[in-house]
Amino acid sequence: MFDNVREDLQATLDEIVAAGLHKPERVIGTPQSATVGVTAGGRPGEVLNFCANNYLGLADHPDVIAAGHAALDRWGYGMASVRFICGTQEVHKELEARLSAFLGQEDTILYSSCFDANGGVFETLLGAEDAVISDALNHASIIDGIRLSKAKRFRYANRDMADLETQLKAAAEAGARRKLIVTDGVFSMDGYVAPLADICDLAERYDAMVMVDDSHAVGFVGPGGRGTPELHGVMDRVDIITGTLGKALGGASGGYVAARAEIVALLRQRSRPYLFSNSLAPVIAAASLTVLDLLESAGDLREQLAANTKLFRTRMTEEGFDVLPGDHAIAPVMIGDAAVAGRMAELLLERGVYVIGFSYPVVPQGQARIRVQLSAAHSTEDVNRAVDAFVEARAQLG
């Protein structure tokens, strides 16, 4: 039987390559940092890393590494269990309490990833008599989570408040018992920030709850790094925040839902990804506590990240590149053609700059781009080298 399937699968793979949509996996032989060593899948040797979510440069911070070593000695390697059986240690409860306090929420529940967190919310909270109103550019994990629920589904154009209001009216006219607006805090392919104050205003007008996936903001967006709710002054108006420990907060893995106490309590009883997945490894939980300690005095890191971001965006615009507007550390350089984006990424790697070309189905057809991600670990020289490499690669492409 598989011989027939093999031919079909290979034909699909060949089509992906022919369309310039193949996504190679390069292998690095060093810790995640501003500079990494590529060992396979590209130019060998040390290269500048401009494609990681390591926004604050904490993935290889010595204090975080030391906390991980100490946690292995104290708590062991893995829990080998789910939380409600024998998978809850003191370190898990401590991290949940610290995240709640940091994010200004009543309680927090840990997941194996933010993908799982988003996959566990909608089915638990919403039934067939309810409605979810989702931004059109929300992350795939939100889309998949919504699909698991039986709630009525409404979608509004990206950051379009007039359309959001239209969809809220439609949900009310459909007789929805509960209404949940869900948005990314920062949209990961564009670097755009959701207008949370306006969203909360509409939510209050139409008696809806608000949920924000703040994975690309917590740690470095907002005066204290508490994310887009802090940035927009709505920390007390957002009902559910989901996020990850795998980006600015150390870059390992793990996710969370920080929310009203009753929401978290129900998730502990009914959320399937939580009930049927092993507990977060204690070494990650313990190291994440150290990350939260570091965030209390990370103002200099946030300032460095902002300076690097401004420098890159300014210089690239001056050089004539089409960079989507904004001031977030995600700086998409728009290319358009998928094959050209892939080729430019290869040329940049040859020049010692590691970036990735994004194309369909990750982004819409015809909107291929190179998503550059700045880090506080980059120096001014690193940023200037990256811009110079873009100029050289464009010249070679003609």
C-alpha cells in the first residue's frame, strides 16, 4: 500500500521544491546566541544570527544556565507524569505564581508549549452556544485551537476595529451566550501590534471577553516588559493572556495561560493538552524563575534591543528596502517572490548573516519576505554588518 502513497508524497515534495517553497533545516553546533556556528545545511562556520526569537539574549545567559544546572541536581530531569497524577513540584507552583504577579493576572497554568496552551482554551471555555471572534492574522495555534471547539466562529480583518464591531454585532445577533475576542499581541510575520485599548473598549460595549497571545511581546514590550497589555494600559481589562517561555523568556520551551482565577481553575479540570501531557520539565521551570529575576533589572537589555531595532529599520529603509513599518524587533523585509526570498537568504548566509525566507503557506502567496529578528545580544557592528550584507546580496541578485 505505501508504495502508492510514496509516489504521491514524493510528487508533493517535488512540487514544493519546484515552487521555491522548500524549507531546509540548517544545523547549528553551538548554543543559541547572537552568533552561532552552522555545521550543516549552509555556509559552515560562525554566522550572525538574525532569525531567532532570542529577543533579550537570555538563551545562553550564564545565570540561566547556572539555574538549570542547579535544578537538575535538585529536581531531576523529567516528571514522567501529568500534573494531576504526580507531576506537580514546588517549582511549578512557584513559577505559576511568579508569572501571575508579573503579568497582573489572578492565576496561571503551565503547558508544554504555547501551541498547547492555545489548543486547550477554546474547547474548555466555549460551547456550541458561544462565539469566538478572531483576528484574520492570528497564529496557527489559535486557529487550530478554535477548530477544536464547537463555538460559532467569526473573523475580522487584521486590526480593523470597524470589522471587529461588525463581527461582534453578528455574534450577538446569532444569540451567542459567551463572546471571546482573541488576538495576537504582536503578529509574528509582520511585527504589527494589536490595538488592545480599542479592542477592550469594544469588548466592554458588547459584553465580550478578551484573550491575547503575547508570545512575541512578554519580556521586552511595555515599560516593564509585561507585554502589549502593559504597553496599552489594559492589564486589568484583558481576561486571558497566553504566552511562551520559548522566546524572550529564555528561549527553551513551555507555555502558559494567565487569566482570571475561575478560568484557570476550569482549565486545570478540563483542558486536554494540560491533562494528557507530561509536566513542564523542572529544569525549564526553575531556569524560568531566574529569567523573571533578570527581567526586574532588564531595562538596559530592552533599551539595547530598541536601539538595535531602530538602527536596522532606519538603515534598511535608507538603502531602499521595503521594510514593513513599526518599531517591533520583528522587521520583515518584503521580497514578494518566494524563490527570490529563498535565494537572498542563501546569499546572506554566504556573507555570514543567518536569516530565513518565509513564503506560502506561512505567509500569503506573493508576500514572501525575510523576517529579521533583532536581539539585545547584537552589537551595533552586528546590525551594520547585516545591513551591508543585504545590500551586497541584492546587488548579486541584480
